[in-house]
Amino acid sequence: MTQILIIGAGQAGLTAVQTLRGEGFDGAITMLGDESFAPYQRPPLSKAYLLGAFARERLFLKPDAFYAQAGCELLLNARAEAIDRAAHTVRLADGRVLAYDKLMLATGTRVRKLTCPGADLPGVFYLRDIADVDAIQPVFTAGAKLAVVGGGYIGLEVAAVGAKRGLDVTVFEAMDRLMARAVSPAVSAFYKTEHEKAGVKLLLNTGVEAFEGAGKIEVVRAGGVRHPADMVLVGIGVLPNDTLARDAGLACDDGIVVDRSAMTSDPDIFAAGDCTRHHGREGVAIRLECVQNAIDQAKHAALAMLGRPQTYSEVPWFWSDQYDLKLQMAGLARPDDTIILRGDPVSRKFAVFHLRDGKVAAVEAVNAGPEYLMGRKLIAANAAVPPEKLADMSIAMKDML
């Protein structure tokens, strides 16, 4: 009987299990997770779950009974230590050895950590999993001085929740605008205004030099100035968990390298999700950190493990919730894209379209569902739309194709 082993009990791992069973696979499936929790949603952690508006039970992607019903052996608190590709086995940290015919790596990412003086002081937190949020909550209280290092999605989502919960929030961002690697200047400027209206202090072009404190964090030293702090949340990006693959001799390059069917450099090993580097729709090697990629790539990995490979060419999409603002994005923007603004940011409902060679390549939509949904379709269709038509609010989005 064919044995499929999945390392990583998250969105990608669960999707692979569902796809395998949905496609008629009746062999053995084992899924390993190094946390004590069954697969759960990570996006709410820095948003509604941190706010206290989202019960823990709602985080879980499936009820516990699902795994037995699906014939999936779920091993939690189980960390894979080494892959023996010749023997088709995986050794766990506790000494167990598991055999596989096909192996899928869905190992995700880990937080990028600061290395400046004082970075290991109590009160300096990161946010990646349920345990991280649980550790933050006792000090995440009204009146506390919260220093957020990093003005990207995670940092700004935590800043927004902190402001709503009555914390005194300061954001330190080393670049000259918010979410600089992810959004256009117009969207950065809009969110700067919104955070400042909520009372968040934004220090741009300001790198953190050190943390100071007697026993716990008391001061953030940044831009040559000392800022008081009761707690720090660091959100400066993530790194792919590709060490296991790299040590096994698989091709890696800031992520586990896979082909368009999610196969690694070993024909019996596949990978999906945030840990992978693949060639996207435009043929450029990319590593995506988003739910969409975890789901779609895992489906392709499952099909490939069953001997039915398909070419992965989905349009990537992302989102961020800050205050009552929903930022939805699709496609991958480039600095030299032609930018078309649709709507007025002052209305708190607008979209930014990115055109490349006259075709829609990406969209950023703030509280603008129709623009986001049709934008995804326009990107998938490789559609050319006149800039003046995209900007004309009198023309409905459904009439753009």
C-alpha cells in the first residue's frame, strides 16, 4: 500500500490530505506537526484573535474527528529531523523513523529575528503562532506602551489592534513608507493617514539600534533617541523553513525549489506553501507567503503525487485587515508598472491598478470588493484595459472585460 507522508500540519498539509482523498487515493496518509495544535488559520492571529474577538475554537480548519474520518494519522508535537532519500524514511526528533513512498514538505516559515543588543529581553515578542499570541495577551493591555518594529502587514495589523484596545502605539519602520515592499505609494500614504488618525505614532526611516531594560524591556533606542516601552512586537518578515530539505540535498534557494507541478529535485518529494520557491505565471522565480499559494500549490502537489501533474499558474492574492479597512490585493506589482487610481482615497474606498504593457498585472483594493474581484479576473485573462476606462467610476467593473 502506498504511504504518503506530509511534514507540516498547516493549511497546505490539510489541503493535500483533502485533495488526496477527494481524488480517490486510498493508501496511508500520515501528517506531522511540530506544534501541539491540529491545522489552524494563521491570518486571524494578528487581527481578530489578538483583539479577543475570535474564539480559539474558530481558528481550527477542521474538527478533530475529521482526521480519523479521512484516514489521516495526525502526529502532533512531532519534529522531523532528517530525510533519508535513499531509504525513503524520515527520522523524528524523538528517534522514530517513518517510511514513505511519496513525501510532501509543507514546513512553512519562521520569523526573522532581530540581533541587536537587548533583543532577547523579556517583553520582546514575535507573532507567528497561537502560543505567541497567548504570551502577548497578559501585557497587551490598555495604557501600555507598545513599540512595533516593522511597518509591514503584521506590524500594522498589531498596531491597529493595539490602538483599538487602548494601547499607546509607536511603529518603527526603517524604510521611507509603510508596507513599502508590498503596496504602491498611494496605498502606503493612505494607511499612514489612517494609523495617525487612530493615534498611532509612525517613525519612518527609523531603524532600531537596541533594547534596554533592567530585567525586562523598558526602552527602545532608535534613530539615536530613547523611547519608553512596556512591550515590543517585532514584525520584520519571515524565513522559509528549508533546512530539512537543504540537509537532504534538495535544491533550495531562499525556499525549497519546486517545478510547476510542485515537485522538488527528488521525484518522490514534493513541497507546497510558504516554504517553496517556484516559477510563477510570468516565469519568474518567486516565493509567496499567502494562504492562496498554500492551498493551490498543495492541490497541485497532491495531484502530482498521484501521478497526475498539472501546471500551477494561479493568480496570487493577499489581504490585510486594519481597523475597518479591508485591503485586498491580486497579482504581483513591479516598480515600473503604470499606476491607475480608481476612486478617491478620502472616501476610504478606492483601488490602484497596475498596468504592464497595457495589461492589468495587479490590483490593490481598499474596501472595494468589485474592483478586487474583477481585477483578479482581468489579471487571469491577461486583459488589456484602457487606463481612462479603469479610472472612470461611471463605468461598472463588470463592464471592464
